[in-house]
Amino acid sequence: MLTLSEISKAYGGKVLFNEATLQVNREDRIGLVGPNGAGKSTLFGIILGEESADSGKVMKERNVKFGYLPQESAPIGDETVLELATAISPEFTQLRKLILAWDSDHHVDVSHLEEIHDDAHNRFHELGGYQLDAKAKQILHGLGFKETAFEKKARELSGGWVMRAHLARLLVLEPDLLLLDEPTNHLDLEALLWFQDYLKFYAGGIIVISHDREFLNHIVSGIVEIRQGKLNRYRGDYDDFLVQREAAEVQLLAAYKSQQREIDRLQEFADRFRAKASKAAQAQSKLKQIDRMEKIEAPVNDETKIGFSFPQPQRSGQKVITLENIHQAYGPNVVYSGMDFKAERGQRIVLVGPNGAGKSTLLKILAGVLVPQQGERALGHNVKAGYYSQYRVEMLDPKRSVLEEGLDTPSRVTEQFVRTLLGSFLFRGDDVFKKVDVLSGGEKSRLALVKLLLDPPNLLLMDEPTTHLDMASIDALVFALSQYEGTLIFISHDVYFIRALGNLVVHVNAGKLTHYAGDYQYYLDKTKASSARAALTSGGTGAGAAPVKAAAAPRPQVDRKEQKRLEALQRQARSGERKAAQQKVHELEKEIQKLEARQKELTAELESPGTYEKPGRAGQLNRELADLQHRLEVLTPEWEAAESKLATTA
């Protein structure tokens, strides 16, 4: 499908690729890794023809569709979210607008225009028609969009949500090869888990740049590492790659040392005997032998790692922060009503829950950035809170330089100390004089961390701290926070980061907080969810949950007659709930049975030799089978949840 042959590319004397080669076949799932600046995004540009290689060839199969999601920004016009998600081609977009406009105009009644209208409808249906609308809505919903957002203008949304809409467009388009540059950066945990599951059954090929190792472990079957100008390929997921690379490095180092010993031996012989007439020919032969050797390059660890020790904050009291009777709403949308929360010294709490549940709002209230409409926030003895915002621009002045931002701290620190800390976060040499507004997303993330470290709090509140960080930086941050003696409350979509740090989980959903007295795996086990995503979207009240206690409302006094009437109403309500639950279970079982029957039909047809005599039929069947399997993956946990609900109404 795609071949890169002896590609070379250099910028300003820095060689990114030196005769690099790569073969990508249909349905390959490749994770593209390498340190920042290695050339990952540049390689995508070369594949797409947006950048030219200095030498070498890029060969693509005819009629192969490529789909590309950039890391930071993508074009946007005046379209709605749904229009953007269905913009699979200029022709389809134009036909969709024409037909919708036509259908909304009841005054047009001209025969020749009707004929044009019919032709447009026919072509629209050939391209997928209204089925694509349904598919786009399903994907948008999976990526966290509410139905009310479908008809909103995309330009009214934040950059992260625009990128989600562009990601939805690519999944609707279903290109033969997906090129994804950090696709999880703008996703919360719920949307990431949905996306991860969706890609498992994607029919085409995938090349993905990602610093999320759990994500790579779930979706890729091979890793391509950019290292020293070459594209080195490994089989398996990211964890497999680490093992294989370490073994390869050990072998390479051994081979290099062995060759160096041989070169030293030959050189020593030549140096010793080249002046002797009787041995001169032999000495010259040894030198030629050295020249003829294919030299093994010394293995170099070119991964720049952030090295630092997190300054320890002052010790706080046992009770760190308390929220009582918090009420917060945005217009008619009530986020919290009577919510309580508390954290104690040394706890590392991860907030999880579905998109829009109020996790970031809770973190902002804890940080004091958002003053609740009602209720109290109380800090414990000697508590100093530090807030690492999901939106780094809120923390940084775009007109300042990196160094000026670092020096803007209440702590008494020297410029040398600031520059040393900036250097450990990869701001070296003249990089410290860069203006903030020209920094990349990753650079802004690192600078925001520097500012936090220069004035270390003993209550650290972090919203998506790993976004835009490379793996070496994430590892360093995990190491530092594992040594941190203060209290940590955070939100993250990086499961590796969550598993490494969280020792308590708080599930946030529909204004309710449920505490789990254990780590992320404990939380998954106790919710007994069919999947990690189901655990996020469930009510969070599985066995082992310790819900936050709210003040009980006083019970009104009622007489016996009124009490019987209320009990009868409750029985009727339970009966109605049971009937509704039974109906839901029946509908889901019926649909699952229908899908499973079709699954058998497709499998049987794929096993038939006659299928492969019809051009394109096997591909069509595989796509349908992949869609069907994905639908079953979605319906099965829904059925299990409905069954569970039915059992509670018995």
C-alpha cells in the first residue's frame, strides 16, 4: 500500500532521515515512536506529499485513500459539527447542502429542477447518503459529543472539540490508511477508551504517533522507531518493543565491542610491523582488512530524558481540603447540588467519570479558581494549593520569554537555578529566550510544570498533566510524583499515568461522588464493569464503593393512610420500571441475536472460495463484519447493564 525507499531529509544540518526505508501493508497497525524532534510529524508530511524528501522515493498504490489527523490544528469553516463530521468529499458536502436546502423549500415545483433533484438524490445515496449521517452521529457520540452539539457551528467550539470533530470525519471516511498524530491529546478518558475499542476493529491500516503507551499497547501490532536517521521496525506492541530494543542494544553493543577489539588487534599488528621489510606486506594487508570491514556504529542512547528531583513542600495538616454543601450550575445545567468532598495528607486521588460529569469543575473549585455558587471550601493547616490547568495558556503570558516566565515566581531563586531547571525540561541554550506564543503545545506543558516546581505546593491539583509530553517526560514526571510527599488530586486520560500514581479513585457522575479505597485496578474490579469504559459511565456504585455522605434531609411526618397511599404509588413505580427494564432487555437481546445471525452468514461467505472470484466482495464483507463486531461490542455491555438493572427491580 505504501513504500518509502531510501528517504533522506535534513533541516539546517540536522539529519532526520538517512536512506530510511519502510513498507506499510493493508491492515498494518504501526506505532511511530521516537524522541521529540526525531522527525515523526515530518515523516507524515513526506508521506502525504506536503513535504519533499531530499532524496529517495515515496510509492503508493493507486486509488488508496489516506486520512490524516494533525496534532494541533485542522481547517475549519462555517460548517456545523455534523457537517464537518460528514465532509468526506467536496462532492458529498455540496450534495448534502443542496438536498437539505431543497427539502426545506416547499415552494419549488419545476419539472426540470425535479429531474436535477432526483439525480442529486441518486448520487447522494451512491456516496452513502443518510447512512453516513447516522454513522457520524454514532461516532460523534462515542467521542463525547452530546446530540445538542451536532448542529452547533464548529467554530464556536474549543480547539480540542474541533479536533474531535475532525477525528470523527476521518472515522466516517474510513480511509485505507489512517495517519494519526497524537490523536488522544484532546480526548478525555471515556472518549479515549471508546476510540481505542473502535480502532481494534478498524478495517484499514493505521500509523499513529502517540506518547500514550497503554493506547499503543491496545491497538498496534508493530512499532517503528525513528533512531539515528533510520526507521527500525519491531513486532508486537509498545511493551514488546521495549524488550526487543533492549535485547537488540545488548547485541549491538556486544558486536560493536567485539569489532573494536578486532580493529585494535589488526591496527596494533600494522603499527608494530609496518616498518619491518619482512612484515610490511602483512601489515598493509591488516590495514586493508580494517578498511574493508562494514563498521558497526557505536550504540547511542539518543533519548533526552528530563532529570529532576521534585522539591518537597512544607508538611500540611492531616486534613488538607474540605468542600461542604457545594452547589454549582451553568445556566440550567446543574453540575453539583449539595456535594461534599475531602482529602487528607499524602493521598493521590484520580477523578474519573464520563465526559461532562464535572471533573474539571470539581478540580477548579478545589483550586479556588472557581468560586461555587453555594457552599464552603476550607483549606487545612499550612496548606498551599497549586493548580496545573488543562489549558496551559491560562498559566502563561504569551509576551514573555521562557526565562522570564521561569523567573516570575514568588520563591527566592537565582537565574542560574531557574536556567538549570529549564534545562532539565529541555529548554537549553537560546531556547530560554523564545517567546511563549511561539512554543509548541509540548513546550508550553513543560514550562507550566517548571513554574509549578519553582513554587512547590503541598496540595497539587493537575488537569491532564501528560498532554503533549513525550514518553521520557511522562516517565520522569511519574518518577517525580511518586517521590512527592504532598497531596495529589488529578484528572488524566493516560491510563499508564493513572495506574502509576493513583492510590484512590473518585468516580464523578451526575453530580454524585463515589469514593473507592484503592487504585485504578481496584476500582475496575469493584465496579465489576464489562469494560473500563463501562466503569466510567456507570453510576459508580459497585461493591466496595464508599459514596460521599450527604446530609440527610429531615423526614416529614405522615399519617398511616397517607403512608399506604405512598407505598402503593411506589409499588406502581417499581412495576413500571420493571416493565421498562424487561422491554429494554428484550429489544437488546433481539438485536444481538440478529447481529450474531448475520455474523455467521458473513463468516460462512468469507470461507467460501467463490467469494474471492468476485472483485471487491471480500473487502466489502470484511468491512461489514468489522462494523458488526464493533456494534456487538457496544451492545453487549448495554445488555449486561440492562440485565443488571432488571435484577434490581425484581
